[in-house]
Amino acid sequence: MYTSIFKYGELPEFKKFTPENINTQFPLVLEKIAEDFKEIEKNLSNYLINNDLNWDKVINPLNEVNEILRWSWGVISHLNAVNNSESIRDIYSKFLPEIISLSNKFGQSKIIYNSLLKLKEINNFDQIKNRILEKEILEMQHRGISLQKNDQEEFNSISEKLGKLSTDFSNNVLDATNNWNLILRKNSEVDGLPERVLEMMAISAHNYLKKEGEVDIKNGPWKLSLDIPTYTSFMTYATDRNLREKLYKAFVGRASQGENNNSQIIEEIIHLRTKKAILLGYKSWGELSLSTKMAKEIKNVETLLEELREPAFKTAKIELEKLDKFSKKNGFPKSQNIQPWDISYWSELLRKEKLNLDQESLRPWFPLNDVLNGLFKLSEKLFEIKVVEATNEAPLWNDDVLFFNILNNEDNKIASFYLDPYSRPETKRGGAWMDECLNKNNIGKKTLPVAYLVCNQTPPSKDKPSLMSFEEVQTLFHEFGHGLQHMLTTVNLPQAAGINNVEWDAVELPSQFMENWCFHKSTLLNIAKHYKTGEKLSDENFEKLLKNRTFNCGMATLRQLHFAITDLRLHSNIDKNKGKTADEIRREIAKQTTVIPPITEDKFLCCFSHIFAGGYSAGYYSYKWAEVLSADAFSMFEEADLENSEDLQFIGKKFKDTILSLGGSLPPLEIFKLFRGREPQTDSLIRHLGLSEAT
Ligand SMILES: [Zn+2]
């Protein structure tokens, strides 16, 4: 008997999602979705004519068809990310255009739009439903649905042009990055580089030169290139200053000359974005972007960034002076000033001298199992939940994947999650993320939330379990924080449950909040035991980790602020910016946001893909915005008494009942205030980053 593998609302049976099965069955799913959609439009137009609309008639069928699409495409995208192969990649790119066109159809349907408007007009819903409705309507308006015919044509043609310009932009960055390299043959040229980096560079030289035989790590040749791992390692460790200068100039000048020049594309993108925003009734692209965010207004973002900028600038100046002194004491020419290509190198030497911290040597204290137990114990204490392993209960996509259930304090299952911990370079995308497998749904077929937590940490070896770096521990806590918001939701409407409907600049709150616990002494010391001897991590090593967190944080923060402020002003100060190029505007902003002004070759904007090819335009500030929220939320625990478990439990429950439970059901500021009792403040983050010492 024929049964479909697309059983939406259930845990996917991953092993049955073979290329053959997907290829034969997914088109049927898409066909069904298209039919359902037509049916919905037909029903809605009847309801509109008869003036017979209500929430259940409009929203529920739309939710159902959206969920079918999300679930089905979700499994395919998930496998594409964690179980990649040539055939799944082909499937993914084959169906992607169809998925895009389907979601455009939903997002640009006049009938749906009119039904939503009517619904809003005739009914008096509660705050949650109103919020869902308003956001849905606004999103459709941002797709140009309410424009007059002429304007709509112009809008569509601008959107198309912007799409193409973004692609050109990122292709130029990619080409410019790949086209540059230097083959190094002298040992002096790679002096200072760690073994791991030499190996990476020797292998890529070997492949690039199509050499036969063994790779020679010791004698080279080695390939120097502009990819991030090679670039950062070389800037941090290489003693050859001239080569560092050459590499730095190539890096910051990427895509700013010749056939890969992005300068003109940037001007065009900004110009067209402004035009698009004006067509939609906004003054600027920045205003349009902020209309869907927690920050709401440009001046709120400017205020927050300025509050951070001032102490960051002061601290960065002090850090630079210290670095200058240290370098001159250790052989840097006294007659010269430290240059941008010296910063990472001398910082690393100073870090070594000041902290004497070797992060690699701490791995034996962080075996995966102990870290998980510690994380679960912490969550149990704070949020009144139990985490129980249930790997044999669920279908998996890889033998290393784990599955857990979350129980409430009455031992009822309320959610589950997958954890795919290890890196598998051949088949798994890099980075770490949380994704929704199942959404909480109380309408129709009831489902509990299930999350995918995916990391890329060091796998176990023959005689060792997975020994995590401290950074990998933080990443796991981070993703678990996202997972908690997805899984502990109490919102019954799927459109606003978990991370759904949460504003972009507030979504990193729970994740960054959880990271803070890695720097909480008793939490970390309870976790960190040597995997062989059981010996606890020493106080001294903990202090080192703590100091490392704030080491040169002024310069790092200032850099982020430079990006955020530049992004915001490029997209908002329309009148002030007139007659100036983006590069000129950036250099003006740099006066207040850098301690060494950008050199002439530095055309950083030409490779600022986040804002010109990704989704971060007039939104790069979100990183810092959410960091302020999470630090301020954590400070509530610090103010109580981190060692008093009753206090912790009380505040933990409050955090669960507000930030983790309410998801996108209320405006994030309101939820924050329910937890914190007041509006967010920047001082906790300033203190956590060690920026207050300078003031
Ligand atoms: Zn995150």
C-alpha cells in the first residue's frame, strides 16, 4: 500500500526521505497546497461578499496550509543542512523557486489581504489576535499589496532590481575573496603560525598547485588566502609584519576595484531602497525596517548605540595605548605607530602574557555528557522542568543524534528536542542553530513543540568522548536558550507561539541570556570536571575565562558599533547624506567609532554582505540591542543572589512565565517589563563587557 512520507504534524521519518521518495512525493504535496490555496481564496471571497468572516474561517485554514508547507519543506531543508549530498542539494535547488513563488502567492493575495482588513475592521479581538492580525497586514503591505497599479509596477520592478543587485554584490565579494592568494615558500613567511593553521594552508597550496605526493606541512608551500579562518589566524599569529600588511590591505579592499567593484552597486541599492520605502509611505528604508522591530524608531536605536559608544570609545582608547606600550616594550619600532595589521598580532601576545590562558588545554574539563547534565540541571532548577533522554523514541537522521523529552513538574511531557552535536564537514553545514521541527498547535491535530538543536562541536575519538572548547559550551547554551523559547511556550495560537511573531531585534534575548550562565562561577564549576580524573576546574582557570571575556572588549564593541551606526545612518539620514558617497559617510562616522581611522585602501562597505546581500539592512544594530536585553535580564538574577537557590528559583519562574512562555504574543517591550519591572537599561551590558572601568 502506498503511504506518503509527508505526514505533517508528526516527527519526520528521516530515513524514508530518500531522493527518490522526495522526488515522487513532494510534487504531490505542492499540488495539494496549491489546490487548498485556491479553495481558501474561493471561500474567502464568498465570505467577503456575504460579510460572513470570523477568525476561525480566515486564519485557521491559512495556518493549516502554511504549516503543511513549513513542515514538508522544513524536513527537506533540514536534511539539506545536516545530511547533505549531491542529490539532496539538487532536490533543494530544484524545488526552491517553486517554494518562493508559492509563498509570494500567499503574501500577495488580494483576497487574503482584504479578508484580513475586513476581519480587523469588524471584529474586536483580544490583544494577541490583534497583534497577529496587524503584523500580518503590515507584512503584506510591505510586499506592495495596497499600492495603486502604477506604483505597484514600479515597486515590483524595484524589488526585482534589488534582488539582482544583492546577488551581484555577494558574487563580487565571493569572487574577490577567491581570486586573491599568495603562495608562500619561505619558512620565515609563516613564522609564528600554529601547526593547525600551517596544515590548513599546506593542504590548500597542495590542492591549488595540483601537487602530487604527500602534503609537506613543515617545508611548504603554503597558500595564504582571504577566507576567514586563514585570514584571522595569519593576522593573529604571523610574525612577518610586511605580509600581514599586504594581507590586511587585500582583505579590507575586497570588491572595491576592477570588475568586482561593489562601490556603484552600494549607491544603487541605497537609492532604490529609499525609493521603495517612500512608495510604501515611509521617509526612509530605516523607518521601514524599524516599523516591524522592537526598537520602533530610529532615535531609540541611536540613543542605545550612543550609550554604548561613549564607554566603548574610552575603553578602546585605553586598550590601544596599553597595546602600544606593550608592543614597544617588546621590540616594535619606537618611532612608529601601531597600525591596523598589528592589532590582532600584538593583542594575542598581550593576552598570553596577561592571562596565560590556553583554551585548548581546558577541553578535558568539558566532555559533552557532563556539559549536558549541567545545562539540564540548571534549567531544571530555574524553570521547573525535567529533561529526559529518549533517543530510542524518535526517528533520527544520523546515529550521533540525541533526542530528549521535556517534562513539567507534574511529569507530563510538554516538548521534545533533537540534539545533533558533532561537526561532520562532508555532510553538515557549519555553524550552530535552532530550528522548529514541530510547532505547538492546539487547533485541529494537537502537537507539542519539537526543536532541532544543531551544533558543530568536536566529535569524540576512539579513546576520548567529545571534549568541548569553552566556546562550544557557550554555543550549546545559546542554542538551548532559543530552544527553550520554542518549547516552553504557553501561547495557544501557533502564529505567536515560541519564536513565531517575535521581533527580529528581540529574538536573541533567551539565547544570549543562557550564555551568561557559562560565566556564573558555581554553575560552571559544577559542570567542569576532568573527564578522566574527575578533578574540578580550578578557580584560577575560571578567573582566566572571566578575564578573557572582557579582554580588549572596548575595541571589539566599538567595531560592532561602527558597523551598526554606519548601517543605520546610510539607510536613514536621507537629506544629510545627499551628495556624499556611502564611503564618505562611513569615514565621517569613523571619527567617533574607531580609534585608528580606516586607511585609504579600507573599503569595508564593499564587502558588508550582512546589509547589502543579507537581511540585516537597517537592522545590524539588533545584535547589540538584544545583548542589552539579555544582559539586563541576567542582572536581575545577579542583583538577587546568585548563590541563593530560592531566589534563583523565584526569578527563574518569572523568566519562564514571561520571556520564555509568551513568545510573540505581546510586544517584546511589554514582556520585558513584565519580567524586569521596568524598561531595559544599558548599564548591565556595559558592566559585563568591562567597559565601565574606563569611565
Ligand atoms: Zn542565536
